[in-house]
Amino acid sequence: MASWEYKVLKYKLRMKGFDYEQIEQDLNDLGAEGWEAFSTIAPSYGTGQAVELAVAVKRPRL
């Protein structure tokens, strides 16, 4: 049975939206270390706009 290690990356909404280039860079960097994105969470408040984005990543525990 595989044992997993998890990490949650959090990104705040900025004046011009989410920094997708930073998210992509973070995922590429973590992917090179064996991490795999498997879920996203975008909670919304008030009018339904997401103010934060979370990306869950996992890799086999070493």
C-alpha cells in the first residue's frame, strides 16, 4: 500500500486576478521534485467570487 505525502499551495486573488504564471512555475518546480497536482479548491464568499485558490499536490512518501 502506497503512503503519500501532501502539500497545499495557496494563492490569493490580486487586483488583476490570480498570478497564473506563478502558479504554473510552482507546479513545474514541484513536478520536477515528483509532486503531482490532484485537486483544486476555490472557496467563494459573498457574491460568489473566489478570493483564494488552493492546489493540492501529492507524491509517494520516501
